[in-house]
Amino acid sequence: MTDRPDRPPRVNILIVAQSGRLEYEAALFALSLSRSLTGDRFRLIVAEPQPGPLWHADPCIGPEIRALLEAQGATIVPFESRYFGAAYPYGNKIEALFALPDEPFVFFDTDTLVTGDLDAVPFDFDRPTASFRREGTWPVIELYGPGYEEIWRALYNRFGLDFESTLDPDWPDEYWQRYLYFNAGFFFHRRPRVFAERFLRYALTIRDDPPDTLVCQSLDPWLDQVALPLVIHGLGGGRHTLPPGWLDGATTCHYRMLPMLYAREDDHVVETLEAICAPSRVRKVLKAHDPIRHMVYHGRGRKVRALFDRAHLPRKEQAIRNRLKREGFWMR
């Protein structure tokens, strides 16, 4: 496809799907994207890890979900897991980038719904960013151990990156939001291979040869989110290069788990989910997944919704999860 000079370039939307929960989330993503898009600028690519020595079970998508994805216009592309696999499945989002053509891309976690037209989003693919819908999950500061600044500075120094320019002066020293930190639920850039090569190099270096300041820090499951701000900063991006309110806002929702969606998301998100699940051809496939069957088709999601006042939700996500577990509504 050759783009006209006056036409925005084609953008590939990348998600990763494999057998189990992710393939059903991918189906929901594809259905919501089909419902929301109005043009042909965006193409959905579903990256599928292939069987190999790093997977103890076959990760391939099942035939019914595969057919449903392709019916929504998705292109399913295979990729080989060379560095992560089952030991760190979050590494899929790094290795899958190598399967993309050399065109602008947006990566989304599969546990995302598209709720508005992505064609309206003012992406600047030369200035990458990622999701700011996050909490201070990493690093975990230990008594008598290094603080936020020492830990992050060591990482930037390891890769020859300027640290001072990443600091947010609106927040005080040793408060987590002063330091560049994203959720990896979405990110974008113009050159997928450039992004992928840097992401892979940084992640493997941090995993295999971490700075001494990381001695007390867990990298599972945080490795991708530790490397991501370094990648984004190194490629000329940073905070809010995409105006707030678009992704993780008017056009997408990173819901994480279906009970969490019903507990805290706007009515429009719930309406989108239930609308895309309603057709009989879709229901026939999706009802095989317990969380979708119980939360959507059996109405348990509406019971979850009645438990929470969305105008006064707990500040911490873990508090919502804990209540869902106490009430017997937690599913994943």
C-alpha cells in the first residue's frame, strides 16, 4: 500500500494473543475495534507466539477464536520466542514487534477495549509515549536500601541516557511520580524494529546484568515497565506527547480483568462490552471462556457494578480487587 502525500500513513495496531485468556481478550479487542473504526487507516495485526523450547504448552490460538479474529479483519502473524517465552510472557510484547512491517504502530495489551474512533487520536509517532494509567508499583523502596533517584539514575547511566531531563519538577524528590514510569498497556512509535531492538537490548541487559542498585528489586512482572521509559526517552519521547484523555480515556479502556471493568469503568465501556458480545455468532464462541460467560452472559458483572460507587472508588486498585475476592466475584 502506497500512501498519498496528503493522507496520513497507515498504522498497524498490534496485540499479542495465545491460547487461553489472551485469545478471548484479543477477540473482545478486535470486536470493539471493528465497532469503533470509521476509516481504513488502521490495520489490526494479532501476533501469535509459535511452539518452541521456551513454551511448555502450545501457545497457538484456537480455531474458533482464529476464525472470529479474521472475520473482524485481523491479520494473524507468527513470531518466534527467542528470549522470554513462558518464563516471562510479558516479553511477548517485545519480541512480537519484530513481526511488524516498517510502518507506524500502536501496541495495546489485549485486555483493552476500543470505545471511540482511533482515527481522531493525534498520534505523534516521532515522539513515543505510553500509558499513564499506572500506580507506583516499581521500584519497591526497602529500608536502608537505595531510593527512587539512585535506582533510576543507575539505569539511565547504564545506557548512556540523560537522567535529569526525565524528572517531573511538579513532584518532590523520592516521590514515585517524579520519575518517568509508565504502564505498558499501550505505546507507539514510527519504526517498530528500531523500537524493538532498543526495547530488547535494554530488557535483556536489565535482566541479565542489572545495576547493583537493583539487588533488592523484583523484575517479575515489572521488567517491561522498567525498560519502557528508558526506551521512550532514548527515542525522543516522554510524558504526554499524546494529549491526555484519548487513550485510556475517550477512545480506549485498559480494563485489566472483566470484574475490574464492571467495578470501575464508565457506563459507555460496559455498554461497548455487552454490545460486542451480543450477536449469536459471537456468543457461541465467547461463552466458552468462564469470565465472559459468567460476567457478561450470566449477569454477574451487573452484580459487581452494584457493589461500587464509581464516583468514590478506592484510591488503590488492590483495594477493589480485594473486595471482589471477598465477595466471590474475582475471575481472571
